[in-house]
Amino acid sequence: MAEGDVHTYFEDGLWKNRVEGGTRASNTSPRRTDAVLAGRLIAKKRHVVHVVHTPEGDVETERDFRPRVKRPQ
């Protein structure tokens, strides 16, 4: 993953969002759905990838919000 991507993960009984390269969670939530929605919004605004992890730490889903590069024809 590139620096700046957003990760939603479970830690210490809470779902958290952290921007890759940062040291602290951007926000936390007791509910997974709320954390995933918040992480998605952060990723959309930053135009980066949003990675959602399982409680065990595996990658569950990845959504890419980076702009698409138009190639000349």
C-alpha cells in the first residue's frame, strides 16, 4: 500500500481508521459499519485506497479512490 492510504482495523475493542504513515488513529467507533463509512469518506477526500481489515488483521476489502489516468489513444 502507498503512504497515505486509509486502513480500517479492529484494536483494543474498537474499530479504528488510520492514514498510512501516521502514528495515531484518525477516529474510532465501537461499530464496524460506522468506522468503514468514516474510512471510506477519508479515502475519497484524499483520493487514496481504503483497506478494510478483519478483526484478525487480514485484508477483507480494498477500494481504490485514486483518479484514473487517461491514456492517449
